[in-house]
Amino acid sequence: MADVLKEKHIPRATIQRLATYVQVLEAFTRDDVEVISSNPLALACGVNASQVRKDLAYFGEFGIRGVGYPVVSLIKAITSSLGVDREWRMALIGVGNLGKALLNHGDFRARGFNIREIFDCDPFKIGEIVHGLEVRCTSELPRLVTEEGIEIGIITTPPERAQRAAEHLINAGITAILNFAPARLQVSSNVTVEYVDFFNHLYALAFRHPKD
Amino acid sequence: MADVLKEKHIPRATIQRLATYVQVLEAFTRDDVEVISSNPLALACGVNASQVRKDLAYFGEFGIRGVGYPVVSLIKAITSSLGVDREWRMALIGVGNLGKALLNHGDFRARGFNIREIFDCDPFKIGEIVHGLEVRCTSELPRLVTEEGIEIGIITTPPERAQRAAEHLINAGITAILNFAPARLQVSSNVTVEYVDFFNHLYALAFRHPKD
DNA sequence: TGCTGTGAAGTGCTTCACAGCG
DNA sequence: CGCTGTGAAGCACTTCACAGCA
């Protein structure tokens, strides 16, 4: 499976939409919809029906011609294709307001994304227990990443400390980073950074809705 | 200014990058950089230098040929072009974990995005004070939106209540929505919804970093 | 001379249109 | 017959290459 995916190039936008499809398909299961065709699925996701079919076709033939896609098995097919049908262990750096909020956000664990260790460079925070986890010094990162099998790092530091946090993670062997800090990170090409930035979205809203 | 922008079509991706440029330019001001050319700016943002110049050129001629862009005045030019150099008043629906975390997140106010009213449909929460704001019943939305001049709605409800929250906002006259709930919203074409979804990003990381 | 601003070329994603199959 | 899966066409964004100006 994974081999097939590496051969074709899959657009980044496709991956984003697949996450949306899962979201919407899960809503359909709540309403006991068992089979859905590309048209209503596309409508619910705000995209074109051909787009849905093409996105899914990158990963296999999940539909039944003349019928549609069985909802439950399609969810499984997508999550399996993306590799999110297993546990992912994560470490978080920066135990401030935002970091604590993410720790309290139950959805992560519910979807298999498990925050196992939390770090901060503030000596007053080290040792504190937050949401059942002890705040550690970043010097312990390499050891704990190996021991716990951590694969993803989350950065929730202030912007000026984000780059250092990234370097700590990378030195510990992490190559996948989710960055909530409002800063761009300079990393080598084998490291993937995803940026979560509320202000991007607010700026987009502001631009499209000018006063009067 | 705004007239010019409505004539040309500006790619959505350009708006996103402009937000990034502001972020990076602000970091440069912290290091007392006064003038920057498109090349180093592009490098810091992880994009092509022509891309930077083209993005900026949509809005005007902000650079000095042979020299570069004055950092401070470029920040002002971009924020003014996007319309984010003023106060934006917002209302939040769904005072749960995530909602409370956003209320505690000081960056919003610092950038002029001001959460003025908070709502919940849980009668046990109504009346509670969170971060200096009283939780209101959604039935009060239309009145408060008008009175407070609220232009943007934030949804932080569970997914199954997101659509209703959106309808409350739209009925109150809001046409710009920032949705943190993991659900797609069905809205008419005059309403803009921006989706903030951590899992999109985690899925992208998971897909690009398969085990072994 | 050096860097911006920009038409033209290139690239990649999206949409179309229909063959293929249940 | 209806809906999927897919090559081909269309379209939009990105990159190039260079004219234009400080």
C-alpha cells in the first residue's frame, strides 16, 4: 500500500480533503447512512464530485459502480491509507496557555494522537504536573523520545523560542513537527513542519469582509 | 485601495502567504533589520522570491528598486491592504475547553481581534464569568451583535452543534465565521467560513512519515 | 549595478466527459 | 440504468526571465 503511494505524487490538497471526507463521513455514520455516492459527499464537503472520486482513486477502488461508497469501509480505507488508523506518540514543547489547552483537548487521544511527554525550559515549570504529565527539561528530550517511541513534536512556545524548540526536537530524532507558534522554522529538507496559524484564517476573513 | 483589490482576483494562497510575510517581517524588526529584499524574505518564508514580489505587487509598489523593501513600512502596507490594521469585534459560541483556551490566548486582542461576547446553549453555563466575560444565551445573539458591532463569529462547539451555532450567527447578521469544530458547515454563498482543523495537519504529518 | 515589478512560459491541480462495470 | 474510475482538456497558480528604475 505505502509503496503505491510513494510512486504517484499525491497533491497536498488531496491529503487535506481526505481529512475532511473522514470528518463528513463520520457525521453520516451518526445519521446511519450506510452508502454514499460522490455527489452528496462532495456537496457536504464543498468540493466537486469528480474531485472526490479522483482523490479516492489515488489510493484504490473503494466504490461500487452504480451504487456508491459504503460509508464505514470508506472511512477505514481512508484512515488506513493515510496511516492514521494506529497510535501516534507525540511530545509537546512549551507548557503555556496554548499548550495546556491542547493537553485538555480530548480529541487528540480519541483519534490515536497521544501526547506522552511535555517539556518547557522555564525552571519554575519543570516538575509541575499538567493533565497527569510531569513537565520535563528539554535536556531529557533525546532519552524520552527514544524510550517512549515518540514520532511527532508539537511546538507551543512563544515565537522567539520556536526555532530552538524545533532544534531540540530534531536533535532528538523527530522529523515531523506541528508548530502552533507564530514563527516560520528553518529546518533541513528531511523534516516536515505543519503550521497551525489562527491568524492566517482571521486575515482571510478580514480581507474578504471589508467594512462596508 | 479596496476597489483595486476587488478588480483583480487575488489567489487565496496569496492571502495566506501575506500573513506569513507579516509574521516573518515582525521577527526581522526584532533583530533591527530595516530593509529586506525579496530573496532573504522568501528564504525565511520557504517560498520563491518571485512569488514574494508578485504577491506584494497585487497591492501596490512597496519596494525600492536596487534596494529592497523597508521592513516597517512593508508591514504597514500589508496589514492595511488586508484590512487587519483596525479592531475586529468577534463573538464566540461554545464555552468548552477549546473556547476557554482561545479566550485566554492574549494574541487575539494584541492583533486587534477582540472577543466581545461569548455564548453557550448549556443553561448551567449561562451566567458564568469566563475571562471577564459573562456567558450568554444564544437567543441574545442578534441584539448583542448589533449593539457591539460584531463582525466575526467563532465556533468552538462539539461537531454536532456546529451547524446550529452557524445558523444562530448568520441569523444575527454575521457573514464571517471561524470554525474550530470538526464539522463542515452548510452556508449560503454570501457567508465565508474558515476552518481551523489540527487533524488536517496531523494527518498530513502522519501520511508523510509512515512507520519505517 | 542591484533589486523590483511584470509579461510570458511552465507546472500542477481541477473539472469535464465518457468508458467501464455492478 | 447509475455511479465509479480515469484520460484529456481547462484553468489557475507558480516560476522564469528580463525590462525598468533608484
